[in-house]
Amino acid sequence: MWRRAISLIPCRHFSTQPEISTLYSFLQPSIFALKRPQPESQSTDPSKPQQLTPQTLTPDRQTLLESTLRTSLTTNNTDEAWKSFKTLTSCSSFPIANTGAPAFALVKLMFKNRYFVPFSVWGNVLVDISRKNGSFAAFLRVFSENCKVVMDEKLDFMKPDLAACNAALQGCCRDIESVTEAEIVVETMSVLGIRPDESSFGCLAYLYALKGLEEKITELEGLMKGFGLSDRTTFVCNLISGYVKSGSLESVSGSILRNLGEGDGQQSNFGQETYSEVVKGFLQNGNIKDLANLIIEAQKLELPSLMVDKSLGYGIINACVSLGLLDKAHSILDEMNAQGGFIGLGVYVSILKAYCKEQRTAEAAQMVTEIGSSGLQLDVSSYDSLIEASMSSQDFQSAFSLFRDMREARVPELMGSYLTIMTGLTENHRPELMAAFLDEVVEDPRIQVSTHDWNSIIHAFCKAGRLEDARRTFRRMTFLQFEPNEQTYLSLINGYATAEKYFSVLMLWNEVKRRVSADGDKKFKLDHSLVDAFLYALVKGGFFDAVMHVVEKSQEMRIFVDKWRYKQAFMENHKKLRVSKLRKRNTRKMEALIAFKNWAGFGCGHPAFARYIKCSSGDLQFSTGTGVYIVSSIDYSSNSLVVSDPFMSTCASMQNSGNFRLDRASPFSLAAEDMFVLLGCSTTSPLFDQNEDLCDTGSGLRVCRGLYSCKGVTGIGLEPNAPVSTCCVYYPPIALGPNYGLDLPKLQCSSYTSLYGFGGDEGDPMKWQFGISLQYNDSYNTESCKNCEASGGLCGFAGLDQSFACICRNGLNTTTNCYGRGYAWSGTWNPYIQTKITAAGT
């Protein structure tokens, strides 16, 4: 078949002109154009557009142009042909790169007009176009005509290369499936002296296998040896592909096994495409059993030292996975097990990874059990990946099953998977599964169970309101000798407090108290969070004796507590509790309540002022977020008090001042007569913005002149009688309430002062009344208080709810007056009754 190549005469030149003749000028813009050299003087104008936007042709217009092009080429009307061709190729609906018809037409015209362009210029491009458009039949005709020109005209430069010959041969074998045409191409290659390669024999192997020409196949194998081609992979792959398409599955198996036998059991070197074709061929006919048998027979021929991922079985199973046929892959393994075949671990791993990717963790867990039954064992990383996938898909039972398999397989490292399961159950709020799982593995020495694990379960139960389960877990924890820590008790306290089971908190405190006692656990210590939780819950529950025990322990350990938080809890839950009722029922409880009340420090005066008014070292102090101020005077008739800022300027002494503001919940407000004066302000201060009326430019200027006449201005770096342009009688947008404070750095001022009166002389600043006057809400019944005082009683606030009380001289108190109550006033209630007198009226 293959003959020696005939000799060709030297190349002939058909034109002495360096340029393409005018007759064939329409070929220039085509993909085969020979580039015309451009003069050096020509250059591209950057101002001109590089390319116009492609136009879209209508179907009718496109059909007309194609017809015109075809007719023009036939009649040699080159100008019209060029116009039609240019219009077609410039439109987006007819891109030239993927168009076969014009290209083939141009080549045919080239042959017709005997204008011979080297094959290397257009041949490979035409092959690519043919492959993109599936027009191998047209290419074969051009190929045959070109080879005829080569042989008739003796033009060596027109001779196709091996790639083009293989493309033509592939078209005959794969597309046309014609033995005759294929052998014509082979004969042509022989005449032209083109030596075939593995791809050439592969194409013929496919065609002969498809047609069932076994003798031809045998002849091909002999020719391959004659040409010295030792790599038979391409040949066998094409042979298998042909057998698969013909439906001859027995020949497929025979070819694969024969290839393994001739390769001395080495790897088959089949590609993914070949394995996929084999799988599709067998499974389309439902031959799972035959496919399993093929793998088993191949294992007999493969070397024992062959890597699993190089084996035929791995390739077939991996192809099933790649095709998305996981169930079929599993069925093949089941059939192999039924036939007694050996399955490598790597084959299983391929399917397991696919199961995890598709979150089919139940099937993965079942396969792991099968792997263990067959005597194989996964590594730790595989188990970890499977368990993580199961937890991600919330398939907890599969995760438990996989972990049991790990334990039964005696895998030494279990902590990674254990933590994955516990973390996943915690995130999914499944404390009952956490408890069951922990109870199952707690005695395994490979797992280091800690108090933290029990705490996680208890916390989850408490958060879900399942307090009985939390208590049961706590008992189980202590039974197994795991010591509860601060977090354990904190979770239980919060759970009990949320459910208002304060007695359970009391029982918990009794246990903790034993542990922190002198003879108890030296390692356990109270911290701030635990003390705060106990105090808050016990106060709400009304167990004041236990509250004081907690206070005592906190003082011993020097733990700071916020008393105000517990006072709020007391007022919210025990507003109607009366000391007199406690005295009658239980003296101990009364004493505990009084002790708590004294410790909490409800403050002097009206309970609404307790947070802001304090009696300290004989001074009445007013406190806000910006500091502590001395209460210099109180006016009961106007319900006002005056506070003095120690850093506030006066005429006698001026200094740099701090800020001032009232707290959000404060029952106080600025009095109407207050006048704030800002001193030593920068000229760029926002106070002097003309669009904002923040300064009094009328009578306020007299106040500024009076203050700047004081000798004390030297304390803020000013000379006496300095210009008043740095002074502002300030009208704040919001009267220094919780949302707006007197912020001197923001206002760019050095100091401030506040006036609540001029002392009867506006001209003498030394007589002015400096201080901040505050109004307070008189929340008690003023008329009731007047009636009480008229009857010889004292106004106060009795009881734990601090309600109004008229304290009579005989030691009794009423809510009205003391008429008929006697005149013997007693101080018995003095520690418990806060009167108007001792509270300075507040």
C-alpha cells in the first residue's frame, strides 16, 4: 500500500512580477492573501477610526449576497465578487473566521485560474475552518484536487503536510466513514512520500473496527511494526472507540485485555475520553456485569506493583464519577464484590469524594462500612473529610456512623473528627445529640473529653429552656468526676433566672459556697461574672440572706460589683414589699433585707434622686457623667438646687474649665434663670457663626464686659478689660441635656461660668451669683406633705418601694397625716425611713 515517494521537479515560477496581478486582486483581503509590502511613507492616521461597527444583515440580504458572490466567481466578475465578499465578511452575522463556503470557493477559483499558492499558506487554515464548520467533505475535494495538481504539475510547494493528510484521513474515517475514500488518501500519501504516524494508523483502526474488518486491523498492526511505531496507545484507543460505536462490546474487552497482555501488565495509558466511551458503551446496553467482569479480568493481567490510580478499574470507575453516574459506579463495585474481585482503596475514594461533593453522605457512610467489611481502612484525612461533609449537610447520623467506624478501625487520631462533630452540633443547636454522643465516647482513651465539652451541652440546654436536661447533664458530669467551673455555673444561673426558677439558683449557690469555703476546693474561685449573676438572680428571687453571703465572699476576694444594677432589680421585682410585713413573718428575712438595703446604698432623699444625690463626708453631692459637684443650696419652694463646679470660673478666680452635661435619665433640668458665659474663645469658634444665633449680642455684651473687668481674667491668659470678642453669653441649641453637652474643646473656649442671679447689682461682678441652678421634679404629693406637717408629722418615704409616708411622733407612719396618732415621735424607723429633712428636701 505504502510506496516510495516519487521525485518532483523543481518549483516553477508562473509570474515574474512581485505583485499580485489585477485579475486576482480580490484575493488580497482573504485569509490566504499574500501581504503587499507597504511603502515606508505611508502611515496610519490615528485620528481616523480603526474599525467601523459591524452591520447586521437581514436573512434575505445575506442570501442575495451569497448568490451574487457565487455567480460572480463563476463568470469571473472579480469586481462584483469582491464587493459581495467584502459586504459579507464585514457583517457580524457572517464572520469570516468561521466561514467555510467563501474559503473553499476561493481555493477552487485559485485552482481554476492556475494561480498556485503554497499549501503552507492556506492549507492548515482551511483545515481549521473545516473542523469548526464540520465541512470535511468539501475539504476532501479540495485536498484531492490539490494533490492532483502536485502530481500533475510537479509542484513540491503545493504538497500537503502530514497534519493535513491526517485531517483528510480523519474526515474519511470519522465523518464519511468510507473505507474507499480513506484508502485513496493513504494511497495519495504513499505516492507523495508522506510517512504516516500513530494518528494515521489510529484513524484507520477506528474505521476498520467500525466496519468489522479484522483482517485489515491485523494488517495495520503489521505495518506499524514495519514503520517502527512502538507506541500503540493511539491505535488501541481508536480501535476501542470504533468497536464501541459498532456495539461490539466483546471486541472492546478483547482489545483492552490483549493490550494489557502485550504490555506485560503495565498501565494501559488510556485517556479519560477512552474510559468514558467504554463506560457509555457498556452502560447503554445495561452490561454492568460485563463491565465488572472486564475489570476483574484486567486485574489478573496487571502487575501487583501497579499503582491503583493507573489501573483499568480505577479509570473506569473514575469515568463513571466524571459522567455523574455514581449509582452505576457503586453497582459496578457491588458486582465485583459478588464475583469475588478485589477493589483497591483508591477506587472507593474516588466515589467517596463524589458523594461528599454532592452531599450524599448517607451513601458515603454505607460505602465506608463496606470498605471496613472488605478489610480495607481509610486514612484519618478521609474520615475527617467525610465527617465534615456530613456535618455540613446536617446528616448527623451518617457522621455518627463514620465516627463509630473510625473507632472500630482503631484509628489512633480521633480528636479532629470529634471536635468537628461537637462544633457542628453546637452550631445547629442539638444539645440532645451532643449529650448522647459525648456519653458514648467519654470512656475512649483516644478522646480527651474536657469540662468545656460538658459546658457546651449545658449552655445549649439552658439557652433552649430545657433546664431539666441541663440539670441531668450536670449530674452526669459530676458523676463522671468532671469538675464544674465558673462557666458551668454561669450557664445554669442564666437559665434558671430566665425561667424565674430562683430557688434553683439558691441551691446552686449553696454548692458553690461549699466549694469556695476554707475547707473546699482550692482551685475554684469566684470571678466577677459569677458573682454578678448570683447577686442579680438572688435579688430578683428575694433571697437577701444569700445575697449578703455572696457580698461577703466578693468582699473577701476583692471583687468589684455594681450596686446600682441590683438596686434596679430590687425596685423592679419587690416594689410592694413592706418591712412591717417581713417583721411579723420572719425577723431573719427582715434583717437580711435591711442589710441588703444598707449595703446597696439607696441614697439620701427621694428614691428618684438616689443615683445622683449622695451624702458623703457631711456634704451633699450631685453627680453626672462629667463630674461630681457640691450642692451649695436648695430652695424647696421652687424645687431647685444650686450646684457649684470647682473648675468653673468666677469673677474672683478664672481657670480652664471642664465640660458639663446632664445624664439621659436624670430627673433634673436647667433652671430658666441660668446664664452660661463662655470665656477665652477662639475667633474661629463655631459660636461666632453668623448663621447660628448662639450668642446674645445685646445685654450679653454687658455681662462679658463685666466679667472681663475682673482681675481673675489673668487666670485664662487675658488682660483685664480685654476685648469682649472672645466672650459669648451662650444659648445652647439643647439645654445641655443628654444629647448635647457643654463641650469646651469643640466650642474652642478656655473656660465657662454660669450665673443664676446678679445679687441686686448688675454693675458689680463680685456680687454676682455664680453656680448652676437645677430644677427637680417634685414627684411626691405636696398637699399630702403639707397636711402631714400641719398634723405634727414629718414627710418621708417609707417602705421598700419608697412610697410617700407621714411619720408620726409615736413611731407610726401613715399615708395621710398624724391627727389622732399621738405626739411621741420615735426614731425607731430612722435607719429605714428617709425623711425630707435628712434628705435636704430631695
